[in-house]
Amino acid sequence: MSKTLRLILGDQLNSKHSWFTKTDSSVTYLMMEVRQETDYVRHHIQKVVAFFLAMRTFADQLKKEGHQVLYFNLNDPENKQDFDKQISLLVEKENYTRFEYQHPDEYRLDQQLKNLGQALSIETQAVDSEHFLTSREFLKDFFKGKKTYLMETFYREMRKKYDILMEGKEPLTGQWNYDHDNRQALKDKKLLKKPLIHPKNVQEIVQMIEKSGVRTMGKLDEVNFPWPVSREESLELLDHFCEKLLPNFGAYQDALTTWDPYLFHSRLSFSMNSKLVSPLEVVKKVEEYWQDHQNQISIAQVEGFIRQIIGWREYMRGIYWAKMPEFAEMNFFDHDRKLPEWFWTGKTKMNCLKESIGQSLDLAYAHHIQRLMVTGNFALLAGIHPDEVDQWYLGIYIDAIEWVEITNTRGMSQFADGGIVGTKPYVSSANYIKKQGNYCDHCAYDSKEKVGEKACPFNSLYWHFYARNREKLEKNPRIGMMYRTWDKMGNKQEILDQAEAYLANIEDL
Ligand SMILES: Cc1cc2nc3c(=O)[nH]c(=O)nc-3n(C[C@H](O)[C@H](O)[C@H](O)COP(=O)(O)OP(=O)(O)OC[C@H]3O[C@@H](n4cnc5c(N)ncnc54)[C@H](O)[C@@H]3O)c2cc1C
Ligand code: SF4
């Protein structure tokens, strides 16, 4: 008699997958909470809770629909804590005749399951996860023969392919990109909306994680865990986004402020990355909502949001599969410094970092510009080793899964790939941070000063970064201007000395 074992990983909670269209008594679905996954990096406690809770909810739902599910809690005595061991044992003991899994999104797991498939004595098949808009290889093939990958070219192709914000072959309203309208600082507190949370008591699951000895970081409110962990909750969050946040999403997507951690961001990344909802249904819903509310919502807001999902998100996935495993080793600037201890506590005098890190530890969340232009910017200017930076980002955020974390961190934020993801490093002095909001108003440092006791570290470190990497960056046509400005500056040595002094005392900044 044929017996199939199908593995569902923690980020494969796609109830619309064709696997689930009918029940089949010869199929058993296997889901496991394993130390292999809790321990490969030190995760935020909210991230571990969110994944386990979402997995349990998903398993319950499958059971209700009549599917057979074998679920191992982390503290189950039968749990081998490792996919290879558990699956090999099950196949042997329960006489399965076939093993199936969905393509994992992580290179590490992809290799592991491929090897496992070869080692098992039964037939093994890997199927698509039916989540993304493109296949793993699409981007690589799309840019075949081209020297550089360009997000904008890829994004336009996605718009055309899926007929999103299009009028025939042309972009709706004749414009592809509204980025220049979307860079405002938030001046009016009254525009802010209360976030939609889905409060849950998670005491039991937290106790289990702690008792098992899993090392985590960050805080959580055990009786009001706020993240959506089911498809229903995720769809509610999407509705909330459309009604309350979309009207201002684009305009303030780059704003930095102490007023609110979420601003007009959707908080949908966990729901999408765990596949509770699909990127296409999110963008279709947003487009549809905008079509019906054009008098209240400008196209710039909608285009800004859609670009993040069918552009950046999908593009990052393509880069990941085109460039792994080499990508994970890249260190273009040969940076080698350790991440300061205050990245784990938020205890720094630099207010922008204190706010962004503090919020990340409290909520397992920071929005894109906090990640890119505050924490990432500092790490790059200070010359932190990309491995250190990756470990931090991979652990701390609720949505951190390697395919989208590493491409954003090592690629976009640290330019450790030498220009695969972006055409130039995203670095700035205090000027940008000040322009985008109110962090500098409450800081021990002076955003206008480059040298002196109170000078903002970003200012001298910014020029130090350019000066020390001149050979690697000067020929970049988008950067040449910076060196002409630097060469004309009068107090170069003073600025470099200031930066050196800050780097020597990085733990005390
Ligand atoms: C250094 C760094 C590390 C990051 N690490 C991660 C990560 O581990 N996981 C992750 O999902 N995102 C990551 N991002 C991208 C982005 O910051 C988050 O997706 C976003 O902040 C999630 O919050 P949100 O759902 O409220 O996003 P919104 O601002 O509401 O955006 C909507 C959606 O667009 C997608 N998106 C936006 N920007 C990007 C991007 N650059 N790459 C991929 N998708 C994007 C996300 O799915 C997001 O949910 C990182 C960015 C940087 C600069
Ligand atoms: S002054 Fe400098 S360190 Fe302080 S908040 Fe502004 S940019 Fe950050």
C-alpha cells in the first residue's frame, strides 16, 4: 500500500497550496518545532513564538479539514529536533513509500533536504511552494548576459506580466515610479493611526521555549502577543492597511520619528514570509481597494507599496537564488569590526540608534528606513564585518528569513556584494536622518557638527568611510562627486581623527 509523508516547514503555511485541495488517507503531513531551527541563530523571542503559534494554528486547521497531521511540539520526547533524523526514522518505522516536500526558500534547507532525499530509500519529490510570482531561476534567466541586475527593469516586467497598475502595455497614468513624491518627513502627529493588533496569551508557549533552554533575545508581552498568526488575522491586517494606512503609505514610507514605531507600514511581512498570505493577493487587494477609493488615495501611495512587494521582495528572492552560496561570503570592503554590544541592549547616546534598536528589541520590528539608514548605515560606516551584521538582522526581526534578510543586509545595506543589489552604498551623514524626522532633536550629539565633543558620529564616520574606501568607490559614476567635495574640504585630517577616536571608543558612543 502506498504511504506518503509530506513535510511542511514553518514558513510554508500556504493553505491555498494544491496539496490541500483534497484529503487523502494515504498522505500524512509532518510539521515539527525543532532545535535545528531555533538554534542556528539567536532569534527574537517574538519570532520563535510567532512561528510556533502560526504552525500550530495551521496544523489544527488542516486537521479540521480532514487531513492527517503529525505534529511535534518542541518539548515532545519523541522529537529528534532535526529534520534528517526524524524523517529517516519515520520512513523506516512507519513504512512510508514516498517522501515529498515543498522547495524551501533557504539555501541551507534546500541542500539538507536534497541530500536527505538522496539518502532515503524511497522515492522523493520536491514541489513548488506556489507562493512567489516567479520561479527561483526567473531573475537569473531574465538578466542573462547582462553585467548588472536592475530592480527597476525587473519590477516593470512584473507589472506587465501580472497586469498590475497597467493600461494595456503602458503604466496607468503614464508613470512607472513615484519615488520622488514618497520621501516626506512626518510633521503632523494627528495623521497616525492605532495599529491593529491580535492580542493573544502566549504564556504556555513561552514557558516551553524557556524550559527547553532555547537562547533568545528581546522582549514580549506574554498576555498581549500582537502578531497575526493565521490567514484570517493576516487578511484582517491587510484590510486595516488598505482602509487606514494606504492613504499615507508612500508619502511617509521613509519618515523617521519617535512618535510611532509602525507609521503607515503594513506589518504584513511575517504573514507573507510564512506564506499565510500570498504577495499576489496582497497587491491585487491593494490595487482593487485603490480603484474603488481613488478620490481618497493617490496612485503614488499605491505604487510605492506595490513596488516593495512585486519589485523589491520578488527581486531579492531572485538575487538570492542567482548568487547563493557565494553571496553569504561576500565582504567587498573587507570590513572586520565587531558589532558593538549596545546593538543587543539599545544603550547608546546616539538617539536614532537607541530608538531603532530599542524598538527592535521591544517589538521585533523596525521599518525599512530604520533598518537601512540608521542601524545598517551605522554598521557600514563603522566597518562592521557583514557576518556580524547578518547574524543580528537574521535574529532580531519577526520577518527575518535568510533569503530576504541576507540580500537586504549584506547586499542592499552593507554593499558587501560590491554592487549586485544596489548601484551604490546606502550611506548618509546626520543630514539625512535629521531631514527625515525628529531623532536628532532629542540627541546628546549635535547633528550639524563634524568635529568636537558633541559632533554626531555619523558625520565624521561618513567621510572616513569614503576616504578609506576611495580605491574601491571612486570610479563608480554615482559617487565620483563625493570625492570632489571631500577633496575641497579644509579640515580633512581633523574629521578623520574624530572618526578614528569614535571607532576606538565604539562601545561608548
Ligand atoms: C538591512 C535590512 C534587513 C531587512 N531584513 C528583512 C527581513 O529579514 N525580512 C523581510 O521580510 N524584510 C526585510 N527587510 C525589508 C523591509 O525592511 C521589511 O520587509 C519591512 O520593513 C517589513 O515591514 P512591513 O511589513 O511593515 O513593510 P511595508 O513597509 O508595509 O512594506 C510592504 C511589504 O513590502 C515588502 N518589502 C518592503 N521592502 C522590502 C525589501 N527591501 N525587500 C524585500 N521585501 C520588501 C515586505 O514584504 C513588506 O511586508 C530588510 C531591510 C533592510 C534594509
Ligand atoms: S545627531 Fe547623529 S546620532 Fe544623534 S540622532 Fe541625529 S544622526 Fe543620530
